[in-house]
Amino acid sequence: MVVFLTSFSARCFVAAPDFRDRLLQCLGGPWPDPCDLKPRIRETMQQDGYRIESVTYESEPGDAVPALLLIPDGVSGRSPAPGICVWHQHAGQWAKGKSEPAGIGWDPMHHTGAALCRDGYVVLCPDALCFEERQDSSGRLKNGDYERFEFLRYVVAGKCMAWKNILDMRRAVDFLVTRPEVQADALGCYGHSMGSTFTWLVGPWEPRLRCLVGNCCLPTYAGIHREHLLHCFPNFIPGLSQFGDTFDLAGLIAPRPLHMNFGDLDRGSPIDEVRRAMPIIARAYQSMHAEQNFSFLIQEQTDHVLSDEMWRSTRTWFSKHLGR
């Protein structure tokens, strides 16, 4: 059974009235001015119906982000298409990042970038910090040890991992809009698990993303603390809980279209907390007379997966709001 609702009752927790400013302070402060992207194409691979360009671009000076750009056959500067950024999952598998959603190995369930490209979108799949090609260049730290090191390094600097992740995602959008094949006014993003966290993290700070979908991740701090959840580091923003919660970040995306998928058996997002959070996000949309731009799906007897029903709702949302 699937629950698909878009209207709700009043919220039970009120975020600080200056929540957006407080959020930026907790994240680590203002974003730096964009640096030169210095884009580079490393390799081109032709697939069935699309090509993949292995690219890099700089997020900060000297920090080159490896990514895979998927371009449907027939899409060009003369015939551009909407663009979608796909943020990969965590899964405790640091060797995989951009390659999984791009359809190059790993779990076919999450070859979502390749599937969206076959639907006609130009898709960008970047590596998050600490994953695939963005691991410790010194070779001293491996996997989770390097991720913990990076998280703590940013905390000592007065920032957090989420601050860096958001900066990197904004730079991904900067890169995507430079491509002539992309309709710069028709951009979206999608992510599963940690990629869903990335979606509601970047949404408030990237207005060029006009359509967003998160799959299977909106853990509230109440749920994390009650269940003793060890979530990935981007979920933890120092000092945030005195001003609001994760659902308040998602609410800042309003009025732009946002859809969220959940499984009721997903222990990473306790379903009672999800059900409490959905009305709060909905009220943010209602306050801007944009009720139609927020929806969610809770699929019963479903765990931390991308089910067929979740994927149908994802594709439908992008088709409705990006016109493909």
C-alpha cells in the first residue's frame, strides 16, 4: 500500500524566525566567491543512446571534483535539454561514488543517472568528498577514517562537512549551466540516502534547482537521538537543534517543487518522525501558496530502497516540472 498526500495539519515545533541566517551560521558561515571552474574533459565513452564524459571542475582553488556527465544522443547546443544533478549514496562504500548512478557497475537499482539520461535529461554525477576519486591523496587514511578526518578538520575550522558538501553541489550547478547542451532554466537534482540528505541540504542555497527529489533520508535529530542512529556526517550541523531541525531545512526549499520518498520500514528515517515532519514542510509551502509543489510518498512494507513505485513518482515529478 502506498500513501501519497499533500495537505496536513499544523506543525508542533516552531523554528527560529531567523532560521535561515542561523542555519548558515551553524553550517560555517558565508560561501566563498566562486573560483574559476577550470573544466577539463578527461575521456568520452559512447553508450547505447548517450555518451558519458569524464570531467573535472574546481570547487575551490586546487580542489578538482571528478564527475561523469551523461548526454543523450541528439542533445546539443542547438537542441538543449533539462539538466539533473544526481548525488550518490553513502552505504559505507567509499570506493563507489559517481560511477553507480552513472550506470558503471555496482547496484543496478541505483543506476538512476543513466536512467534519467535515457529519459532525455543531461545528467551530472559528481564524487562527494571522501568517495571514489576523492579519497585521501596521501594514502594514510582509508574509507571511514578519512571521512571522519575531513569532518573533524572542518569542525576545527568552524565549519562542518555539510558546508563543504553544499559548496561542492553549488559548484556542480555552476558547471552544469556552462554546458551548451543544458537548458539553464530547467535544472533539477535527485539523490538516494546520503544523496537525499544532499538534496534538502543544497535546496535552500541553490535557487537554480527548480525541481528536487529526495529518496529515503530525512532523519530528524529527535529520531537520531532516540534511536542512537549513526548517520553519515552531512546530517550533523553543529548547534542547529537549538534553532530548528532537518525538516526546517527542507521547508526552506519552498516554493520550488520538492518530492520525497520513504519506506515505512527504513530504520534510517524513523517513520513516526517522517510523519511528524511532512506537515511541517507542507506548511512552509502553504504559507507561500505553493501547496501543489510539495508531495511525498510513504510506501508500506518497504525498507531503504528505490522501489519501482518510488522511481515512478520520481520520474513523474521531473516530467511534470522539468517538461521531459
